[in-house]
Amino acid sequence: MLTVALASLRTRWTALTGTFVALALGVGLIAAMGLGLASTFDAPDRAPLRFAASPVVVMGDDILTVRVRRGPSTTEIDRRLTHPHPVDIELLRDLRALGPVTRDDGGDAVRLRHEPDAVGVDAPVAEVRRVVGDRALVLTGDDRRRADPATERDAEGLLTANVLLGTAGGLTAFVSVFVVASTFTFAVALRRREFGLLRTAGATPGQLRRLLLTEAAAVGTLASAAGCVLGHLGAPLLAGLLVDRGMAPSWFTIRPAAWPLHAAFWSGLAVAFAGVWVASRRAGRTGPAEALREADVDTGVLPPVRRLLGFALLAGAAFLMAKSLATDPSALLKRKTYMTQPMVLITAVALLAPLLVRPLARMVRLPGATGMLVAANTSAALRRTVAVAAPVLITVALAGSVAGSAMTVSAAKATEAREHTGADLVVTGEELRVRPVPGATLSASAPTAVHVREEGSTLITSEARAVDDAKALARLGRLPVVAGDIRDLDDRSIVVNEEWEQHTVGSTVRVWLGDGRPVSLRIAAVLALGTGNNGAYVTRANAPTAAVDRIDVHLAPGADRASVTERLRETGGTVRSAEQWLAATYPRTSPQTRTGLAVILGIALVYTVIALANTMLMAGSVRSAELDALRLAGATRPRVLAVVAGETVFAVGLGALLGLAVAGVHLAGLAAALASVSAPVVVSVQWALMGGAAGVCALVAVGAAMLPGAVRRRSVPVGRDAAARCGGRGPDERTGPENRTRGPVRPYGTRSDSALSPSSPTR
């Protein structure tokens, strides 16, 4: 069987080229992203920058540690403080007695009144530890980098790169299985007569299955090896792209690692075997009589197992969406959910596509004889139609659901912010100086955070704002209050949202403030959850070290806008109108989000292009008799090419329609989630993106379908030339050995994808 498999590969290498390219590309992407992930996990140790000349760094405590339950025992959870503790003046005096104490700005740390977050000490480590005790942290060696401001930014950048690479890698594996499975399934269908001849010659079903698995192993091994080489070469380019787009730290590079290449290689083999497994089972059921079959409408395209799995996944997708809407609607607004949940629905629709093609084809009435042939051939050649529609479905559905969800959430956040802003002017900056301005009401706030232990087992960190005047906040904020009154906020209370476990007005909740202090605060008001921007509110007394970064300004009637703006510039910030501030703060999508969407949709589109080109070339290679018969029936070459192009565009259109339906269902669920959390329902349908993807698919598919037809443009002449080649007889009067065996030529169609075959209902 190995000899037969190798001979088959040599004969059919052109049909397997698309599978090889798709698999090699998938393995290459997985290898490159795996190397990127490994580099984010194993970041290089970098030398400290801020206190490079100091052997010891004393830093204020910046970690909050809270004990929570874990089953029958307890454990400690650490959270980074929003406002780390400073190194106080008393400790600085004690350190000064040990040796020189410097700050990163070179000033005298004792004489400066502002308490620093960290200082460098030129003294023995043991003496410094003895003096500091538990009042601060003592850092030495590479740990001194913890005091560098870039450390936290680098950690966030690595996390962003990690999320993007993980999501793109999962999508690559998902699409790879689809493309390889679709290609092998269609290839097996085209080889039905070959398998029938092998069965007639004595091959068993097990031998046919082993034949296909051997072919898959050979293609998978070669493609995986090539993909690993591509991934190894492309990983540095990927790292450079992430750095250029600001999605990774500037020093991020690919580090040597072996496990991503191993994982990619064996994943490629697994994808190859998974893609061919179902097709090999179907090939094993081929009977000897298949060698005699020459024309019929595709049957058995939707076996019971595929039908059952498709409906099960469809029910699963409906259950996941209903469960999220009933229990946690805000989960549907998160990137992890709206990037993964559509895949379940896409898989279900792709599996059930053969059930949907014929009803959809009957609904579309195409004019003329060409239109009739296109519609009939689309329904008859069901396997070819599904093989074309499936990859288009994936691309259009991902473009509509993933990109549409990201745009919808961004638009909802922008609209929500606009509805909750009653200011005429907004001042932004760092460490703003708040001063009264005649003719204007000011509401200053500073960023902070609060930590709350819920259910005794989880420590939740919530973003918060610290305000000076609760009444000004209530006037200018227009916050979505569902219970209580914002004006009741004082130094012993807090404003929370509906997501908190305890959100009853008047009840007391124990929290840890941004500087780590534990306090018990009364709930003064409860806000609607919204898109996630409705965080908690406390007074400045509960965040004394938080620096004001935003001032909302409401102009009194008759106030001079120009003079008020001039006075506001004395705060040290940028003064903008509310609309200008909203446009700058809440863009439709961030550059990082756009880059991530471009990577994800680009992968899907490349795979779709490969699958379409491969499918159309394979289909064209076996349609010569069918198209020749159409020419003999009197069709001109432009008419034949029009039929082929029409079938291709029709199949692409069906795939785009199914993808649009998937995207519509997903966006409808997202709209319901927005309504459930009292957020503005602003659905962004990506018509241009979906239409562009479908247009590219149509161009590639039609171009690939035209290649075999163009090559065979002189295969069977019509009229007088045909009679001359037949020895003076007409096309139906030839008496060569082939025609004595087959009988007279039928008007149209001699293959399984014929629309007007003897057993076709449209004859």
C-alpha cells in the first residue's frame, strides 16, 4: 500500500499542492507564534536603568497581599498597588546615616520635601536590611529594575503580545483543520471511480483508508518540515512587526526555543490526519460498483454523523449565547468571548451547509439558459459547491463577527461616554493644579483603584475615580444611577456598580484602597454596569496620593468661554471641548486592536484563497468531458466559460450569505447583551469588510476556475470542424472504440457534477 500511495502522490501532486501550501503555511504561522509566545514567557533579564550606579535600592511597598479561600485551605493573592507607598522622611534620615542616599534626579533625598517612591543607597546590603526592616523593600542586583518606570509598561506590552499571538495561533489551527478537511473530502469525492477500481481489484476498505492516511502522512511530514523552516525564518519579522506597532516592548526579540517547533511540527501532522480521517472513512465505504458510475447527482454528502454533529454544535452555540445573556451579559463584550464563540457557530453552519445549499439555490432565480445551468449545476454538484462555500463562509463570518464585535463595543463605549458627559470643557494632564475659576463649575477627579474580596475566594480589582465634590460630579457626570444618590458620597462611603457582589444602598462593604489600606465603606449609590466604564467612585480622602488628571468644566450662563479657557490653562493641562476630548479619548478602535484584527482576518483570507484556488483547479481537472459535451450540444466557448464562472460566483455568494447570517446572529446576541447591561445599543455592521472579503474570494475562485477552461478551449470543436475530425460524421455519429463502448454522447454532463445527467431530476 505504501508503493501505491507514493505512486498516487507522484500522479496527483498538482491536486495536493494546495493542501501542502495551506498546511506548510499553517505550521509556519504556528511555529512563528509559538516562538513569539515562548519569548514572552522567557523574557531576558535586563539591567536596571534608574539606579544602575547604586548597589542597593530601597523602594516603598507596591504589593497588596490578601488571603483568600482555596478549597479547604487558604492562600495569598498579590495585587500591584495603584499608589505604592513612598520612602518616608524618617527612613531617609536613617539611611543617610549608613551612606550616600540618591534619587534618580540626583537631588538630596533628605532635603527634598516630596517623599520619593525609591532611592539608591551606597551602603552594605546587610546594614540596609537591618535599618529598613519591614518599612520598605530592599532590592539588589537585577531586582533593582523593579524600581524602573518601564518595568510595568514592559509587562503590559508582553501581555498584549501574548494575547495576540495566542489568539492568532488558535485561529490558525482552527482554519487549518477546515481547509485541509475540505480539500481532502473533495479530493476523495473526485477519486470515487479510482477507489471503485481498487475495490474491484481486491483492495479492502482498510487498505483504502490506509492509502489515504499514508498520503496524508507523507504530505503532512513534508509540509510540517517546510512550515517549521518558514516559522523559524519568519519569527523575527513577526517580533519586529509587534515592536513597530507598539504591541511589544522595544527590546522584544525572539529567543531560541525548541518546543514551539516541535509543537508546530506535530500539530501539522495532527491537522493532516484529522482532515483526512473522515474522508478516509468515507473512501473505505466505496464499493466496486463505483467504478461503473458515470453520471448522477451528488448523494450522501451529509451523512448522519455529520448531521448530528452539526446540529449538536448549533445547539451548543445557542446554549452558550443564551447562558451568557441570562447569567453574565457583560462577558459577551469581552475580547476573549467575541473572538472564540463565533467559531462554534461557524463550525455548525459549515457542517450543515450541504443541507442549506439546495434550498438557497432554488430561492434564487437566474435568467436565461446560462442561469438555469448555473442553478442546476450548483444543486447537483453539491460537494463542489460546499467545498467552495465553506472557506468563504469562514472568512466572511469572521470579518463580520470578530471585527463587527470590536467596532460595536468601541462605538458603544464612545456613545456611553458622550451620554455621561455634561461638561462644556475638559482639562486633561498629569498632576493638574485645581483652582477656582469664576463663571465655571469644576469637577476634578483622579485615577485610583479599589480591591474587594468576593465570595471569600477571589480578589477583584476595580478601577475607580477619586473626586473632590460629589455634588459637582452629580451635575456634570450624568452617571447611570440605578439606586441611591451620587450626592451622598462622602469620606466614609463609596459608589459601586451592579457587577459588585454587594451592591445594596446603605450596606457596608470592606475594600482595600489604592494604597493598600483596608477600610469599610457604606454604599451611597449603585451605577448600571454599562460597557465597563462605570467604575467605582470614592472621595479624595480615600486616595490622598492620587494626582488629578481630569477636570470637567461647566460654563455658567453668560460666562466668557475664552477667558475661562485662559484661566484653565493655568492648571497645567490641555483644554479641549467635550467633543474634542471624546474624539481623542474614545476612538472607534485602538491601533493595537486594528493590528490584531488585520492579523486574524489576514490569516483567514490567505487560507481561503488557497482553499478556493485548490478546489477550483481540482474540479476543473475532471470536468473536461462535461464541458466538452456542452460544447457538442452547441454552446460557444464564451457560454461555457460563463457557465463555469457563474457556478463559481454562485457558490461564493452562497458562502458569503451563510457567513453574513452567522455574523448577523452573533451581532444580534451582542446587541442583546448591550441592552441587558443598560449600555447604548450601537451595532456596527462591517459591510465594506465583508464585501471586500467576498469580492477577493470571487476573483480568486473565478480566476482559478477559468484556467482549466482556457487550456481546453480547443479540446472539442463544434459544427464543421467536429464533423471533419469524426471522419465526415456529426458529433453523435462517431464510431470509434471509445464510443462503441460508451454509446452515444449524451446532450450534457458525463460526470458526477452534471446537472442534466440521466438520473438528475432536472433532466
